[in-house]
Amino acid sequence: MRNTTPVIVGAGLAGLLAAHAWPGASLVEAAARPTEVHKAVLRFRTRNVANLVGIEFRAVRVHKGIWQSTKFVEPNIRSANLYAQKVLGAGALRGDRSIWNLAPVERFIAPDTLYAQLLDSVGHRVRWGEEADFAALALDEPVVSTAPLPIALASLDIETKEQFRRAPITVRRWRIPGADVFQTVYFPTPEHAMYRASITGDMLIAEFSSADAESPMDAAMDDIKCAFGVNITALEFLGVSTQRYGKIDPISDTVRKSLLFQLTHKHNVFSLGRFATWRNILLDDVVDDITVIKRLLRASSEYELRKAAS
């Protein structure tokens, strides 16, 4: 009978969620020590993640706007195209992005210590500093991979002509004394690299379509001051970080699904998370995908049991 408890590749947020879903699973992580990579805005549509990990999230209402040419504007084709290219590069006019939807939305906010709390629960199961050998791991047990899809494909010598384009982002954070609001402003025009800024409680989070942590900030800070109406001299700088896999450029969905099918049915590797499945999803979707993977593992195991008994 097939083992339905997998080994999990990756100890980022998706991997740690998977570890909560499979309490007996071990994790393999290439990084030598815990590193919280995700510093950008993190909001949830439902309480599913909170329920899975047993951590209380705060229900909030988020307001959004587009700041362009010194004023707020309604969603329009020009703004959407400028924004898409700012995020992914010139000519990247593919798919609808979040800038089209400015209606206030109900969301759930995790504590800023989410990653640390997840590690406290499951960190003892992580094998730090170990590169995943997918072929070797999958010999004895199923693999749930949260590693970027091109890494899994290369490890198993699966060839494809698709180009997996990604764009790094830089994230800067400040504390706003006395603030407690939830707002996001999009900045589609090219005067600076900042494409989105959000106030989450008392924290201002600005996201830049660049891996250059030292890029000029004057124009971006002017836009933050005008769009949010905040006194930038009162901001307490908290730090800057770079995410190598900040934004991904979608590939052919037919090819993407074919590659994922090969990983699962030929190599016993189940892909989980935005970068592993190479599609723009939220962590809410990861919980749904965990349910699907559990069902697939259970169905396969039950089939093998019935086959052996026949």
C-alpha cells in the first residue's frame, strides 16, 4: 500500500502550511537556516489558512486606489497595461491583474510573526541545508514540492521549450505611529520602480519591481506622501529585502498542466504553491490544493490496496 505521508520540499510559507496538513511529514530545505523571504503584503480571502495552522487572523476591510499623474484615477486600459509592464517588463501584456478591481474587500490579516509561529510548530521537522534529489526522494514516498517548477523539472531531467520568466521585487517597510488602516495604492507609471504600496495596520509596505535595494527613493516617497496623505518624516524605517521570485510570467496553460502531470504520474511529485505550479495564486488556494493532493494520494493508495487483494 502506497505511503500517503509525503516528504515536503521547501520550508517557505507553502511548505510550512503543508507540514501542518501532514503532521508526520519531514521537510527538505536547501537554505542552511530559516529565512523569511516573503515580506510583501499578505492578505487572505478566507479563514482557511488560519484554521489549518491554528493561528488567529484579523478580519479587516481593505480600500484600494490607483495613483497616476498626481491624482487618483479609475481603472482603465492604459493604467492596467502600464502596471503589467512595470511588474513584469516591457511587452508583458498578459492576463488581468488586481489593478482592475478597486472595490473595497473583506480580508483576513495574519500576525506579522506568522512565519516564526509556523516554524515554532514544525521547524524541528526541517532538514536544513539539504538540496532536494527529487528522484531519490520519490523512490520511497510521495513528494510534495513547493520548489519553483523549473527547479523540479531540471532535477528530474524533464525538458521543455517554455521560458520560465520571473521578476525579482524589493520590499521596503516602515512603521506609521498611531495608524490602524488597511489600504493599497497602485502606481502604474514609470517615474520610479514602486508599483504598489499598502498600509496594513500601522505598517507601510512598498513593493518595487527591481532587485536593486539601493534604487533612488525620492520620487517614490513623494508619491507615498501624496497618495496616502502621510507625513513621511514620521515614518520609522524597518528594513528592506529582495524576493528573487517576486512575480512570475505565466506560460502556456496547456504546457504547464502537461508538465505537472508528468511530475505527478511519472515521478510521484505533487506540486504545491505559486512557484511550484507556476500560476498566480494566493495562500488560500494552497489550502485547497492540499485537499486535492490528499485526495489523490488516498485514491492511489486505495486503488493499490484493492488491486493487491483481487
